[in-house]
Amino acid sequence: MFRQITYSGIMDQVENPYLDWIKRTGRRTIARTFEIDMVRFMIVGAGGFTVNFIVLLLLHGVFKLPVLLGQLVAAETAILSNYYFHSIWTYRNAKARSTVARLAQFHLTAWAGSGITTVVLVVAVHILHTNYLLALVYGSAIGLVWNYLWTKYLIFAKASA
């Protein structure tokens, strides 16, 4: 059922028909690049989620700020953290653009994803009466898809050959 772990690591343990097709058709370089970028993206994203979680826990749970205000500050902190780590690690070989332009574009895109997260969080807390930290998990899962697609294919797109 699971393949042995090889050079590409953890992603070889996951069954993925699309990646299997790429490998079978001789497009190993594309598959390997996708796997590496995805793993790095997930690691940085997990770090950003942790930053968001801790800041929200402190601001709303400890200092009793309203959940919306706490989440906005927590999301901004996580966005800046994610940008930094994506730029130096996940997408370090991206095409050259000014840092200010890339940060502005990343910021706008990430806030769209954080907006999705925040809406889900606020609705889950105030309407569904869900715990705010559990609601953050739900919202973050939905925002993850948005963030990955826009970050990989727009902001840190690889330079064309």
C-alpha cells in the first residue's frame, strides 16, 4: 500500500494519482519540484497557523479583546511571518521582483485567505457557538487552499526558462 521512503521523503508515502501519473510519464523533475514546494509551503503554513493560534489565544483568551480584533492582529502577525519564510526558504528561487511589490502582492492575497479564515471564525463563534480556537482551525483549513494556489502560482512563480 505505501511505497518506501526515497529521496523525495514524506510525499512518497501518500498515494496521489496525479503525482503517480507525472512520475510514470517521465516528468520526475516537475513532480519532485511540486512535492518539495508543497512540503515547504505546508511547514511554513503550519508555523503561520501556530503564530496565529498563539497570538489569538493571548489577545482573546488572556487579554479578553473581542475575537474579531484579536484575529485581525493575529492574522497580520502570521502573514508577515509566512512572507518572510516563504521568501527565504519555500520560494527562494522565484523570479526577481522588488521586495516591496512582492510583499504588497503577498499581503493582499494572504489577507484574502485570512479574510476567509476570519469570516469562518466569526460565524462559527457568534452564530454556531463554536470554541474560538476550534473555529480558527476550521477557517484556516479553508483559507489554506486559497493561500497555496495564489502563493505558488502568482506571487512566487518560478522564472520561465
